[in-house]
Amino acid sequence: MNRRDSTMIASLSLIWGASFLFIKVADRQFDPAALVFARLLLGCAVLLPAAFLVLGREALREARKAWRRLAVLGIVNTAIPFLLIAWAETRIDSGLAAILQAAAPIFTATLATRFGDEHIGGGRLAGVLVGLAGVALLVGSPGPGGLLAALAMVLAALAYACGATFGSHMLAGTPSLVVGAVSSCAAMLVVAPFGLSHLPDALPGWKELASVAALGVGGTGIAYMLLFGLLRRAGASRTMLVTYLIPGIAVLYGALLLGEPLRAISLGGLALILVGVGLASRGRGSEPLSPTLAVAGPAD
């Protein structure tokens, strides 16, 4: 791996790892629906011009051909998990949220056996079981008050896995940048009625506003473009490294900048999930399956 690829992987990991921190800060004065709407609005303001700049009129042609499937992907892979994560982080630590979401590839590997031509057996089956054990360990760790939030994070991970499975089958021929831009816009339109009706009554503080801007411009717009560039340059196998780096980075951000405690049970759950991901994400032979990443949707 050359220096540029390593820099892109590190940058993407740092951006997406920080997303959980920014969600936690923005949740202080933004309703989750308003936060998601503002994030997607800013993300679309970056992605749409980028798609037209890179692809020209081809972007519009591809969007017209696949808009129904892109709309479904936007709902399943963006609107639903974004709302669940934003709501969950009003009740649990950002680090725990990131760890639970890291289980998405576990669900992706499981769904691949039902809707794809993959077979789970041996090491992959062990990986799924180990990863699910890590999820089970963490779900009850926040206590009764955080149980629903932890379950919401599990549902968000499942939604990402469903989006990855759907996208890999139904959008294989659509340019990645079109997938990112149009599905994000579809999600934004779905969330808009709820977000607009829950906007803050007063102007939020600069930290909350800056967090929303960072989530929209950085965590959605710039991160998507980094992801797609990395997939073209380095392939899915190396891009998979981002999946392993995000939760640990998010835990460190939460501990250092938000004062969140580093609990042994969280670190143990993280270890189990990452071991499970490593085993379950092995496809036929030695090539890993394409990664399901935090806010990116299916990688192709």
C-alpha cells in the first residue's frame, strides 16, 4: 500500500470516527430528526456538484435509470440508520454507539448467505457467532435506561447491512458517486418533513452548529468522495481497514474530548466484534467481502 492510499484510509477513519463525537455534541440542542436533515442537506450540497463535475451528463442519465432503487437505498441505508444513531446517542455514549455499529459487516455476511451465493461455514460461521456474542455483551451494558438505545444501534447496523446487500445486487452497474449523491438526496427528502418540524426554537451554540457542519460537509460529503476514490485506487480489501479503525478512534474521541469512561466491557465487546468481523468478512478463497462502512452504504 502506497503512502497516498494509507493517508486516505487514515483520513476516512478519522472523519468517520469523529462523526459519533459530532452527533453527541449536536444532540445537545438539535432534535435527532433536525440534525439528520441538516446533515443530509449539507452532504447533498457537496455530493451533487461533485457528481456532475466528475461525470457530467452521465450522472443525470444514470440517476434517471436507477432513481427508484436509489430512493430505496437512501431510505434503508441512510435515512433509517442516521435517525436511529442520532436518537440512540441522546441516551448512550458515542463510543458505545460506534462499537455497536461496527457489527454491520457481521449482518452483511449473514444476509449474503440468504440473498447471495455465499455460504457460511467454518471460520466465517465462527466469526458471525463471535461478533454476535460481542453485540449481546454490549446491548445490556448501558443499563435499563440505555437498552432501547443500544437496540436502536443494532437496528442501524442491520439497516446498513440490508443496504449493502440490496446495493450490491441492484446497483452494481451504477457509478458509485451517483449512488452516494442520489441516495443521500432521497434520504434528505424523506427526512425533511420531520426535520423541518423539529428545528430548534433558538439559534444553537457554535459547537452544535459546527458539529452539524462537520457531519454534513465532512462526514457525509467529503467522506463519500474519499471512500469512492479509495475503492478505485486500493480496492475493497484494503478499504476494509477503515471498518476496523473507526470504532477504536470513536472510543478515543469520546474518552479524550467528551470525558466518556473507558469500560472494560466496552473494550471486550469491541474486541469480540472486530474478531468476528475479521472472520465473517472472508469470502471464497482469501478475498474479503466488500466492506459495509459507517455512513457510506455499499462498497462496490
